[in-house]
Amino acid sequence: MKRMKDLFTAKDLTEGTPWKRILGFAMPMLIGNLAQQFYNTADSIIVGRYIGDNALAAVGSASPILNLLLVLFVGISVGASIMVSQYFGAKDREQLSRTIGISITLTGITSLIIMLIGPLITRPLLELLNTPSSIIDWSSDYLSIFFLGIGGFAYFNILSGVLRGLGDSTSALIFLLISTLLNVALDILFVAGFNMGVPGVALATVMAQSFSAILTVRKLIKSKDSFDLNWEMLKPNKKYAMKMIKLGLPSGLTQAIFSLAMIVVQSLTNSFGESVIAANVIIMRVDGFAMMPNFSFGSAMTTYAGQNIGANRLERVDEGTKQGTMIAVAISTTITLFLLLFGRSFMGVFTETDELIHLSMSMMQILALGYIAMAVTQSLSGVMRGAGDTMTPMWISLITTVVIRVPIAYGLAYLTRSATYPTGRPESIFISLLLSWVIGALMTYLFFRKGNWRKKGLISIEEQEENKKTLQISATS
């Protein structure tokens, strides 16, 4: 019974065999990412099967705009996770408590901003992207409902990041699984039962995520062993808010850059017509499964590095980086091979249109090698972020998406124009993405080896020694 309870508590990653601790911490997140992808996939399957391919394209066209307006939450989440992991590793209860409190307050403020701005700008942005008239109404409805219910999404994702920073990836997994099952049930009820169409999908997602947010908040309120959560800690605090924003802003900007690039490329995708848009949605859903180990180990390495740097154990960070990256690459390679062998059957779940399945599979084959490259990028970037160096991954993302991906996508499309393909061949989108991933992995490795990230810890050596003395005095008194 005690072992079961231990699964749902904060975990110290500064002790034990590195690869075992990393793998044990990453596996719940990997399962959680699988559930999250199932979350997204269920929407696409139900939309494609019960409404049609155009509705599938409508949801896909909404995604880049959705991602762009969520960058504020990415910044808070990353900043909070880094601070939580380092203060937890340093056993600094006061600063850990204030970090968690201010993350809750900032999330509420940011949610309110998105709720007010989001619905007002969705339609103009969709029109700016040349979204086909056949799907623009559905895309607009989907986004408006999602933004009005953004609070649930924000609190669940950011506070799950806090739990992971504490080393508790299991609780976040359980809440996500509950949310996923609820989402699927509501999808079927609203779309297949009540014939609500695309708005029904958005409403189901909002309700499921809000329920998960309530569970996550409840878990934090009951977690009193490692930190204190009271009204005093929730009060706005400029020092902690600015530190969190400073750490998280580069990651938020990275997501913004990526989202803007997606919006620009989405405009190119839209020019190819509904079939390519729908194929792109299918690929992105399958892509989510291929990326699962990469994002999981990236997050795991952030927490692992953060806790060990907070505890001043850099030699353990080096050892864990090698082991964690090797595991991530091995798992990513296995999943990629699986998708290449069985991807056609997987894509057939989304649509019964043979031409669409064939188009989607041919594009997925182009991306295959890139998933393995991304395993390296995410693992090493995770370590740098855990150390507090969020600027380097931001610059790498800026170069690979803006300088490399977008120009290559449009350049290849221009060069491949023909009577059959008046706006260019759709492969240009995916070739540009593959090249950006491979070059990004090489750049990340080179900057990681340079080692500037080692000097970015939030807590100085003097502070760490003082914390150790305080703990020793407490233990002997």
C-alpha cells in the first residue's frame, strides 16, 4: 500500500542510478503523451467519421492559431517547472512554495487575457490565412469555444508541469487519463448523439480539461510535505513573477516562433486545397505519436537536470544526459519503424478515402528520419532548460524555423510548380520540416557541448552550501 502511495508523491531525482530514475520518471509522461495524443486523435477520428473530411480540415486549420495564442502558458509552464525542480533539489521550502503560488496566480491572469482576446481575433486570422470558405465557419466556432474555456486547459497543463517539477509524473498521468476518457465520451455524445458538429468537439475538450484542472489543483492543495500552499503564497510577487517570466519567456517565444512559422506554412498548405489540408491533419496526428518519446524525455531531462543542478551535482547531470539521450533515441527509432511498417493502417482510422491515405503515408515517409533527430534535440534542450538556459534552445528554434524551414518550403513549392501542381508540390512542406529538424539536432548538440548552460543555475554555490548547513542543523536539533 505504501509503495502505491509513493507513486503519487514528489520524488528526489538526485539519488539512485540515473537511467533508472530518468526512465521511471519519463514513462508516466510517455503514457500521458500517448493519452494526450489519443485525446487529439479521438477528435479527428470522430470528426472525420461522423462529419466528414472538410470538418477534419477545419480543425486542422484552427491548430496553428490555437498554438500561437497559447504561448503565454508555455512561458509560465516552463519557468515554473525549472524553478520548482531546482528549489526542490536544493530543499528550499520557502522559495519552492512561493514559486508554486505565483504560478497559480499568473495562470489565472493569463487565462483571463486569452478569454477576452482570443474570440475577437480568430476570424480575422483565419481570413488572413486564406482558409477555404467551405471550412472557415467551423474553424472559427472551434477556436472561439476553446478560448472561452481556456482556464481549464491552462491550469491543468501548467500545474501538471509543477507536479512534474516535484518529481511526481504519476499524478499528472492519472488526471490526464481521466480527462482523455471523459473527452472521448463527450465527443461521442455531442457529435454522434446530439449532432453538434465541430463546436461539439471543442465543447467536449473544454469540459474534460476543466475537470482535470480541478483534480490537479486539489492534488496540490493536499501536498503539504514539500511546500506550503496558502493565501500568502498566492499573493502577486514581482520577484518570483519576473524570474518565472525571464526563464519561461524564451520558451514561450520559441513556441510563438514555431506557431508563426506554422501559420505561414499553413497558408501555403491551404493553397494546395482541402485534400492536402486534411492529409496534413492526419500526418500531424500520427506525428504526435512519433514525437511522444522525444517530448517525454525532454521534459524528464528538464526536471532531472533542474533537481541535480539545484543540489550541485553536475557530474550526475552529465551521466544522466548520456543515458537519457540514448534511451530516447532507441525508443524514438522503434516507434518510427513501427509507423513506417503499419502507418497506412493507422491512417485508415481517420478516413476511408484511399487517395487521402496514400497521400498522407507518402508524406510521413519523408519525415521519418527527422523523428530520431528530434530525440537528440529534445533531450539535450531539456537539460539546458533544466539548468536555466532557455535562450539557446530559443535561438536554435528561431534559426531552424524562420531561416531554414519557411524559405525552403516556399522555395521548393515555387520551383516545383507545373500544370498538374500550379502552386507547387505538397512534398515541399514536409521536406522543409525534415531539414529543419536535422539541422536543429546538429546545432543543439554543438551548443550543448560548448557548455555555457552549466553557468545558468538559479541557486549559487554559496546558497546551496548554506541550505545544506541549515538542513544539518535542523536534523541535529
